[in-house]
Amino acid sequence: MSNVEEQLERFFNSIQVYDIPQYTKVRLGNNNDGGYVVAKEICENNKYLFSVGIGDDISFENDFLKLNPKANIYTFDPDGYNGKHNTIKIIKDGLKREDSYPLTRLINKVFCTCPTFIDGSHTIKIDAEGAEWYTLDRESFHTLENANQLVVEFHMLHSEYNGKHSPYFTTMYQELHDKLNLSIFAGYSNVMTYLNKHYTLYHIHGNNSLPKVTYKGYEFPPLLEMTFINNNIIKERTLSKEPFPLAIDQPNKTDRPDFESLFPFKAA
């Protein structure tokens, strides 16, 4: 891709949601912030849930456990939930940029090796305040490609020049920001290309904690919650025509409306 506009097009075109008839959508977690839409049947049959980044909220994990009382649930957050739980394992550790395989390192703390990935009976949830990008970009194929379900809140941050300078310096600053965004969205695109190779996007919801932004002809929420299902367990899929958000979705913040629509990302 030669410029930031082309990279933006590549990234947003990679976000395609599919209907998968064999699964039923269910929302787990608190009302409003803290809830995610997932595939009910997968949760009911998973042996493990690995949740990375929980803050002080384990409502999703509690609801997962209600669906599947036999599930083994591990949460990872260095500054997160300080309570105790009889079933859910609370581990005070998180993703680290210096790790070659950040997610694998966390799970290896539990198992020393990763035998659970042989049969792939697990869900991974990541809400890591931006760390999801470098984690998914460098994570070992073995760890990710065998998960049945992947639930991620993506933080799509970018850099935009809003200063006022002379025309000469305005051009200079704008070129600098464009180069930065070219690199940022190239990284986002690489992650989505990898995910689309192994997973199908099953659900999407815009977190209304931040307003939509308009940049280079695209309008999008900076925070997107996405649920992916492993291609190896999908029997049939069709491109979704649903007008997201769905009735099952809820706004993260109650003092403002949920986004009326997500698609198309291309601004009018």
C-alpha cells in the first residue's frame, strides 16, 4: 500500500461479519459496559476460558460459568480484580510488550506447556487497552489458531493533526501524521488479515465510550468489540445483512445513545 488512504481501505474492507446458523448469539456479562456477544454453544462446550484484561469486572466470566459450570476459567490482569472466587482463577499478570509471545507466556504460567491447545476446546477474551494489536501481531500460531472462539475489544487509535501553523509547517506536520497513520493502520490490517485467515467474524459492536471519528473519508468508533469463530468448526456461513447493532447489544455508556449503525465505515 502506497499511502494512508489505501491502507485505510484495506483495513476497513477486511471487517466483514458473517451469519453462522449453527450458533446462537448470547450476551454474557454486565448490562452495558462489561458485556460481550458470543456463541452460546461454544461456551457451553469449552473446557477453558482465558480472559486477558478484566479490570474489576468478572461478570462475563461469571456468566460463562453459569452456561458451563465445568469450565476452567483463568483471568489475567496485573491491576485487576482484587477479590477471591471459588472457581475462577485470578492471576495478577498481564501482556508485556517485551514478550515475543505475550499471550502464550501468560497461559504457560498456568500449564508450563500448552496441552489444552491440542484439542482447541477454549475461548480467549482480550480487553487490554491497546495491547491487543501487538499481542495478536506476534502471537504464536499454536496458541491462537486452535481457539474455538476469540473475543477482542480493539482500540483503533490514530494520530491527527489539528494545529495551526504556516502553510509550510502545516504540510510538514500533516505529512508526519500521515506517515504515522500509515504505519498504524498497516499494523491493524496485518492483524485482521491474519485473523480472517483462521477465523470468521461473527459479531461486532461499537463501544460508545468514545464518539465516532471521521478520518480520510471513513467514519468509525475508535473502540470495536469483535467476536470471531474458528473456521475449522464452521459448517456454513453467509455474509451478514444485519443492521448492527442488534437488539441483543447494549450501549456501554447509558448517558448517550448506542451507535445507530456501524456499516458502511466509508463516510457519505
